[in-house]
Amino acid sequence: MEVEAVGDVASLDPDSLQLPELSPLALKSNPFLAEELFSLWLSLPETGRLVKNLLTDARTGTSSLNATGNLTGSTTNLLPSMFPAASTPPLSPRSTSGSPRIGKQRSGPSSLEFKAITKDICKLPSVLSTTLFRKIDVNNSGIVTRDQFVDYWIGGNMLTMDLATRMYTILKQPDRRYLTQDDFKPVLHELLASHPGLEFLQNTPEFQERYAETVVYRIFYYINRSGTGRLTLRELKRGNLIAALQHVDDEEDINKVLRYFSYEHFYVIYCKFWELDTDHDFLIDNENLIRYGNHALTYRIVDRIFSQIPRKFRSKVEGKMGYEDFVYFILSEEDKSSEPGLEYWFKCIDLDGNGVLTPTEMQFFYEEQLRRMECMAQEPVLFEDILCQIVDMIGPERGLQEKVAVLPWSCVLINGFCSN
């Protein structure tokens, strides 16, 4: 249906609607003639289809025609100027931002056909189709021929690569040996434009943008274990991103894709941040964060977080945590048993940063919890009793000192020392 709709527009010849034999002066001297001709033009079947497509484009913020009436290869520069750059209108279901479009003289596959090629022939997640198309279409012609595809796929030795290496090669910039967050933007644009589980976001572009950002932050949180913001091929291979993308292809309910892409997960993260950010400047300070979870965090832990011990803030404002920083915090808080979560909180408790936790460091953070229990008239649990339980659980060979690499019990420790 999508291809046919575009094809109708492509078959319309705007030149046939012109009246070259009438001069502008003749029309100006007889305005009734112009009105009659306009009425006749509106009655044409071709005009009805053209107007219908133009109205659809106006509602969705896309454009099927350029100044000469031909289909364009990209809609990036054709969005109405009334929309701010940071809040573009939703994409049309008929296309994706920068996706290959069907030209009047088509000699290559359409966007839908190329998506099938990406998935069935290349064995890649279909959301990579836009990026793969751009890699092959180096001249930005909007068309990929069979010879171009074969030259890229066979000549580039893509057949000999494993799936992770193929994805890495397609996504990364030619002069880099790593992936950045920006490299995933086309993937998320394609996902938002084509996945049925995200169709309801078409009318809320601001949430499209935030959803895409959150997904990318989650990917880097779990997979970029070096924390550099530069995702290496080795990290991509060790992660489960490809399996998650394949799950996205097979599952129409995006909320069932729990790893990275669940909209419900994004909604919880965003709403909690918005609740803490009382002035809505997209920055929160330590006084805002202390209210998290009904004041579940201790002041000493919040001070450590804002000292940027577990992770350096990406926010450019001193003493403020941005949305990306908050995503890393909440993922660590809600899943303390994950590797990045364990590392995040271990660094908070490791006061001297030597990779070893001592009873003195543990007691420093537990003191505040003890005072909380006393204020709430609860029977206090002595630190010595907790320490005995820890020793029984882990059986340390060197007294009470253990490195982070062998701390499967850390989630129990962190829950007791960092929050209620």
C-alpha cells in the first residue's frame, strides 16, 4: 500500500496541468476565467490524488514532491520551518528520515524492498536498513542498484564477517575504530518510524526524541563496560544488543522487548526524572536527588554520587546531574545485581578507591542508616551483626577484604548501606 501511494504521486505529470497558451495578462484582465479554470483543475482525478498527498504531507511533516513535482531522496530539509529543530514533527509512516525513496525512473529497490533485503539476505536486523542503504549509496542518489549492492557486500568481504562485525562495520564511521552514541541515531529513527509498537508516538515528537536517547543510554550502560562512550567491536560481541534487535523484528509489542527497547521502562525512567526536576531545566542537584524513592538514599551516598566518584557527569553544569547521568544512576539503583550496577555502588562505598572494601568503609555508610532506624523507633540492627553475616556469606580468605571481581554478595551489602 505504501509503495502504491508513492507511485500515484510519481505518475502525475505536473506539466500537463499548465496552460502555456494563456498569458498572465489575459488571466489578469479576466479573473472569472482564472476561477473557472481553477474549478476545472480541481475536478480532475489527478488533482484529487495530488491534494490528498499534499494534505497528508502537511499533517505528518514530510514532503513527497520537490519544486519540480518529482519525488525527493530525503525529507530532511523539507520540514516546515515553523517547527523548532529540537522538536521536529513526527515522521510519516510511509517513510523514514533519510530512507531510500522511490524515484520516477526507478532502477533499484524501494525502502520496503531494501528492508527485506537487509533482514533476509544480509541476516541483519531490519532497523539497520537505512544505515546500510546510505553506506552503499555513497552519491546520495536515493537508488541502490544490484551491482552496487553486490560490490559493497562481496567486495567489502561482508560475507566472511560474523553478525556482530557486520553490524559494527555498517554503523561506524570510516575513520573510527569504535561506535559512538550518534552512530545509533539512524537505527532509532528507523525503529520509531516503522515499528507498530511505537506507532502511537507519531504525534508526540518530543517523546520520540527522549525515547531514542534513553534507549541509546541503556545500550551504552550495559555494553560499553569501559565507560569511555566509545563502543568497541569486542564490547559489541560480548553484549546482547544484536539479539535484542532481532527480538524487536519478531515482536510487535515493544514492551515485551525488556532489554533496552521497552517503552514502559523508558516511561518510568523519564517520569521519575521529571518528578525530581522541579524547575524542569533538565538538570537536578543533590537536593533533588535526595527525594528519590521517598528519601530512600542516604545523604552520604548522594554526596558521593555528586562527587562523581562512581561516574563522571556528562552534564556541563557544575553540581548538576543531566538526564543521561540520571539514567545511569536509576539503572544502577533499580538493578544492583547487574555488573554495571555493582560497580557503580561499589565505587561509592570504596572511599579510598583501592578496589577493596574494609569494615571501616562499610560502617561509615551504615551509621546513617542506624540513625534513621533510631529516629523511626525501630529496633536497630548493630553493624557487628551485619558484618558477621557478610563474613558467613563470602568466607573471605584475607580477613574482611575482597575485591570487586568476586563480590556476588555486593547487592545485599549495597541495599543495606546506601538506601532503605
